[in-house]
Amino acid sequence: MRHLLDIFDLTTDEIYELIKKTEDIMNHPNYYLDACHGKILGKLFFEPSTRTCNSFESAIQSLGGGVVGFSDPNNSSVVKGECLIDTVRTVSSYSDVIVIRHPQEGAPKVASQVSVCPVINAGDGGHHHPSQTLTDLFTIYKEKGGFDGLTIGLCGDLKYGRTVHSLISGLSRYKNIKLVLISPNELKVPEYEKKEVMDKSWMKYVETTSLEEAIPELDVLYMTRIQRERFSDEKIYERLKDSYILNKEKLNSAKNDMIVMHPLPRVNEISLDVDDDRRAKYFDQVRNGRYVRMALIMKLLSDMDVPDKKQDESSFRHDLKCNNPRCISSTEKDIKSAFRITDNGRCRCIYCDKEVAV
Ligand code: NCD
């Protein structure tokens, strides 16, 4: 069976098929009322969620299926000290597909090692969030008719924003895209994303701290919130939290057909006066998320006999320890550390992708 842990688990053709399937579902929702009759989605939300959790619930119910699991770990045996592995084994036993969100990076990977059904990563720490990326790609496709040749601005917390990391990976497949990475110096895109994704696919990008200077050339502006819960020092968050606020006035210098996106929740980074602008697409993005997840659930359930993409585990090193405090392998006991060797001979944790010095 297959899992969706990061967006590279899907081929470019499969992403296109999912986009087309989503369009069909939106046009003919009644055709799909029983598409997953009797199927159960297990939700394991170790972190708060409004859109992701509800859109998955809405998706499985719109397909005729049901839901088990928890949206707050305080209502589960997690509070009694149950480990992640046992919780996943249990909920997956009652489910046909599970969706997991967790503050530690790599938790969905651990889940995929023990789950008896497909696993969807609904956000792991500051790492990945591939089902949001499918929603984002669908929204861009719908509004812009494709991806090639677009200039896309990503603005805000590019260091901890998992939707940003997954979206960069998703966009890296398309030709002639230019990324404008707009962030404070402290919150730039992590090095591993630049080296392993952007450089490898020859993506064009520039980094800037100025939203005002970047805005006129953009076709898409993807705003994000500063990820307060990922900061170890609250004072740094306080200093950076209002770095970018998009308002009606700043939009005046944007192209007439630029679109504004945001995975939401917004805190302060888009003022309410932008909502009425026809370029604001973030609530369309919310709506699209339900249909994209319907297409995704159907795909994973119909691909049950398709083997998961295999990594060559024989070359993994197990003698190192990940020093990323946000990695699941450094907090959850009974997880065997594993590192893959990169092209330039470095070692990266298979759970969180961080490099360790050897
Ligand atoms: C995002 C998330 O949880 O990563 N929201 C979402 O899933 N739509 C963005 C965020 O929390 O800032």
C-alpha cells in the first residue's frame, strides 16, 4: 500500500490526475456519494487543526464513509502515556486510511512503519504538509490554468512553515517557475530545502526581505503566518510576528490578475480589507481542500495493491543520533535512528531530513 508522507510520494502525472479528478468531483459531487461507502478514516490529530481535520472529515463523509480517532490527544490514551506506535497500530486497526498531524517531524514516517492501512501526513512540525500542497497546487491550476512560467512569492515564515516546504517541493517539478522568497533573515527557507530540492531541480529563486519591492512582479502571492509554536524564544517571535501585513494599499502595486493565497489560519498578515478584493483566493483554497482530499482518499484506497516507493535501506546508517530536538527520533523511545547518505556523502535523518555532521 502507499502513503502520502511528502509530496514526492506522488508523481507529476499523479498530481495532474488528482487535479482532474478534483475538478470532476466539484462538477458532479453526486456521482461520488457512495464512492467510499463503508470505508473509515482514522484521524490522529496531536496538534490543533480547523481546516485540515474538518476537510478530511467532510471529504470521507461526502464519499459515504465514516470517521474514528481523535482531534485532541487529551481525549485519547496518549494522556495515559501510550506511545505513538501503539496509538497508530490501534487507530489504523479500526480504519481504512489514517491521517496524522503531529508536532514532531517524522511522526507520519514512524506511523507508516507500523500502520496496517495507508497514512496521510497532515502536517509534521515544521517539516511537510503534502495534502495542503495538493490543495495549493489545485488552486493555482484552477486560477492560472497551469504552473509553467509563473513567478510565485512565498512570504512570511519560510523556516518553520511546513506548507511552504511542501509547496516548494511540489512546484519544483514544473518548468520555468521563479520563486521570490520573502522573509526576515531569521526565517529563510532551510538549507536542506534549497540544496536537496531547489538546486537539484534547477529552480530559479531570489531571496528578499521586502514584500513591497517583490509584489509588482508576482503572479501568485502565498502569505503565511509566523509559526509561534515553533519558536524556542518567545521574544524573537514577538519581534518578528508583524514582519509582513498585506493590505489593500500594498495590493495596489500588484498585477490585476495576481492571486493571493494563504493556507490559513491568518493571524495578522492579511488585513480584512483584502478579503473583498477579487484577487483574494484563500477562502476558495479552503473550499477546494475538501474536494482535493476526496480525490486523494479515493486514490490511496484504490492503490492498495501498489507498492510504496522503496528506499534502499541497506545503505542506511544506524550508528548516528539525530540532534534535531523537533525530530520524532529524539523524543519518542523505541525508534531506531536511521540516516541516508546523500549524493555528496553527507548523512540525513530519514525522519526529519536534517543533516548531521560525521
Ligand atoms: C497550516 C498548518 O497547519 O501547517 N494550516 C493548514 O493546515 N491549513 C498553516 C499554519 O498553521 O500556519
